Amino acid sequence: MQETIRSVLNEISSWVWGPPLLVLLVGTGLYLTFLLRGLQFRRLGHALWLAFVKRRETGAAGDISHFQALMTALSATVGTGNIAGVATAIALGGPGALFWMWITGLVGMATKYSEALLGVHYREKDALGTMSGGPMYYLRKGLNSPLLGTLFALFTSIAAFGIGNMVQSNSVADALQHSFSIPVEITGIVLAIATALVILGGIRSIARVTEVLVPFMIVVYMIGALWVVALNISEIPAVIALVFQSAFSPTAAAGGFAGATVLLTIRMGVARGVFSNESGLGSAAIAAAAAQTRHPVTQALVSMTQTFIDTIIVCSLTGFVILVTGSWTTGETGAPLTAMAFQQALPGEWGDLVVTLGLVLFAYSTVLGWSYYGEKAFEYLLGEKVVKPYRFAFVVAVLIGAIVHLDIVWTFADIMNGLMAIPNLIGLIGLSGVIVKLTKEYFVQQGDIR
């Protein structure tokens, strides 16, 4: 019976994350890119300045700064997908998959911008005095569809316990057991305590931790990856040429690599790109809605840098490490492939340490970010009274996830994660006129009508 359920869920998951949804995700990004006249390219410099130089708007309505909202969202997306997901894409789709991850990221920036803009525009203050927003609110208030709002919140609440919680804690436990022989029970207890100390204090506590943790973990991982690239700098031009060549032509079998058609290359690159940066899933709009901002466009510009950092920077570095070391032809896949690439390039135990530390920090930060997404989804469905019980339940789930293998639960949560995109994309397309209107108004106010 259990095998039958697992088989059915795997089939549903492959359909949910199959070509129709991927085409819809990328197509919506292209549509919004056209409507916004390539805003993510024209305004990227200004967006990065708002995120990392200005960082906050003092006196504006909201709970956390621009920078804290960005780091909270990044904590949820810069996760195991940046290590294991990139490796899987290249192992199955070949080097060209990295190119299609870039395309997904570039058009996804317009999607992320639009989600954040609507999240702030339709947000409201709850009975606890904090801001609440995201797709469930702009679907109900903007699109006048309470049903779609409820469906999004339902999908998010389930996904939070799987892809945003137990999957992550299990990844941490496995990594530490493999590298340092730490029992999974010990990891589970420590991780649960570390999670409780942060999330029981709510969004302000989460933001204070992520604004320190996320930059630290990204910089440490970047240093390790750039070290590998520097050691193999002469190979970079050939690697870039291989990425572009493989993106548009079949990749021949080599070593343990079985070969890939162009269609498989595109599918793997787009699927892993979307899974990593979550553009189109609507999750980041929940964090954006908490930001202190006077105009939705300001936070939307900041939020779109999330996809740039996640995919164009972090995923690219992982891809370059795998390709420049030649590890992609070994037949290995997932996190072990990334670990192998780092171990081959860096001396001593440094390679294993970079990947293990990256997995642990990336997964833990994902738990923190998704705890807030799940909280707001449950609050939307059941009211403010559920917030405290939810936080305690989330902590317990971290412990369970580290110790127990729950394949069926994880697969079901993965399905819910993909289903989040459907109501959200309907909302983005249906409210695209609002997105364009608010964007034009903002830049006219700024005296900039480019």
C-alpha cells in the first residue's frame, strides 16, 4: 500500500513540476518582462543600491527594513537547491542546463518584482500589530478571488512543513553524520533548539538573525567557490563556451554522463532554476509585505535582487566549480557531485568543509525563512490565535525531520510547493495592469520616466 501511494505521489509530482508549469512560469516572467520594458535590467543597479546601501526607509510603515526583508526571503531560497539542485541539473541535463538556469533567473527577476509589489500594495495590519501580505491577500483583495487566496495559503502551509522544514533538517542531519559522524538525534535536538530560539520571537527575531547569517553563509560559500575558479582560471573560457554550446545542441555521453537532448537540458535547467529561486511561487511576497517602505515599488526593486543573487551568482558559482573540475562526467549527482568537485580542487579537508558548512547553513536558513511563510499562511486560514501553537509545532517538526525518513510526506509537500505557483501566476497575470500602473506612478514621482 505504501509503495502504491509513493508511486502515485511521485507521478503527480512529476506532472506538477512538468513542462506545462515550467512553461507557464517562464512565460509569465517573459510577459512581465515585456510589460515592464525589461525593468530588471534597466533598474538592477538602483535596486542593488536600495538593498545594500540605503537598506531601510526610516519612519515608513512595516516591521523590518528593506535589507532584512531581502535577507529573510534569501534565507528561504538560498538553500540545498544551490548545492544539490545545480548539480542535479548539470548531471542530468549537461553543462547547457546552467544557461537555462540563467534564463530562468533573468526573467524570474520580473516575476519576483511583481510578486513583491503586489504583496506590499495589498498588505494589511493584523490583530497582532504586524504586517500580513502575500499572494493570498492580493488574490482576495486585488483579484477578488477568496478561493484562490485560500488555496495558495493551504498549499503554502503544507509545503512549509515539508520542503521548508523536515527536508531541510534531514539534509543537515545526513550531512553532519556523513562528514563528522554526529548522530542524527543530536543534530535534530540542536537544530530544533536553534530554530526555537529564533522563530518564537516572530518576524523581527527572524530578520535580526537572517540579516547576519545569510550574508555570512553566502560570502563563505562564494570564497570557497571562487578559490576553485581561481585555481582553474585558464579553463573558464572553455567552460563558458561549453555552457552556451550545450544549451542549444545535444550533449554527447562522456564518462559517467549518459548524454542529454536539448529538451532535457532545457527542462532540467528551468526546473532546477525555478526550484532554487522560487520566482513565480509567490513565497517571497510574504516577506516583502513585512518591509518598512513608503511605496510598493521600492521594496519590489529590492526583492528582485533576490533572484539575481540566488541564481545568477550563487548557482553560477556552483555550476562553474562542477564544470571546471570535470566532475560532471563522473556519473555522480546531487550534493555528492558538488562535494566531489570541491574535494578535487581544494587541498586537504577544505573541499568537504565548504560543502558541508554550506549545506548546514543553507538548510538552516531555509527553515527560518519558511517558518515565517508557513506562519502567515496558517494565520490567513485560521486567524492570529494559531500563531503560537504553529511555532511550537514547527520546532517539533524540525526534530522529527532530522531523525525520521518520511518520503511520502516530503513528496506530498513538494507537490504542494509546485501547486503554489498556479494561483499565484493567475494573480500576477490578472493584476498585471496594477503592476504596470504602480511602477509608472513611482518613476514619475521620482522624476524618472525612462
